[in-house]
Amino acid sequence: MSEPLVVVIPHRLGKDEALRRIRDGLGRAKGEFAALLTLENETWDGDRLTFGVKALGQRASGIIDVGETGVRLEVTLPWLLAKFAAAAQRVIGQKGTLLLEKK
């Protein structure tokens, strides 16, 4: 296994609103990225999501922790998916920031 991909996205929404937006955003992402990846499991325990995904025939697992001032995503990628980690990190950071911008 490679080093985990970690993305931290600061926000000013408070935990409850950030959690609501993350849950809603994940629902939309399942449809938007269905051709690229499949969410195989999704378990919420309070403000922590533990998940598994399958992409390009590879499996990855991770967690999302939602806090008062930031969201932290950590995904452990197999070597093939790790090749795309830098691009994925940029996209996740951009989309996450848009999702958590105060409106």
C-alpha cells in the first residue's frame, strides 16, 4: 500500500452544516462519478464516515472526519490509484471547498 491521500478543507460553517453539506454532496457525487467509481460501503458514526470505493478495478478505503472548522479526508490507495493521487487531491480540494463555502 502507498501513503494515504489526505485532504484537509477548512470551513466556517460549524460542524452540523458542514456535515449536512457533506452528506448531500456525497449523494450527488455517487451519480456524477458513477462511471469512474463505485461506493461499496458507507458507514456513518457521528461525524465520521468510513467508506470503501472501487475505481479502475482497484479498491480503496478511507475516512472523512467533519469538524467545527474543517473536514479531513484520508484515503488509502492501492499503487495503481496512487498514480492519480495528485490530480485527485486537487479535484477533491476544489470540489470540497466549493461545497463548504459559506452561502
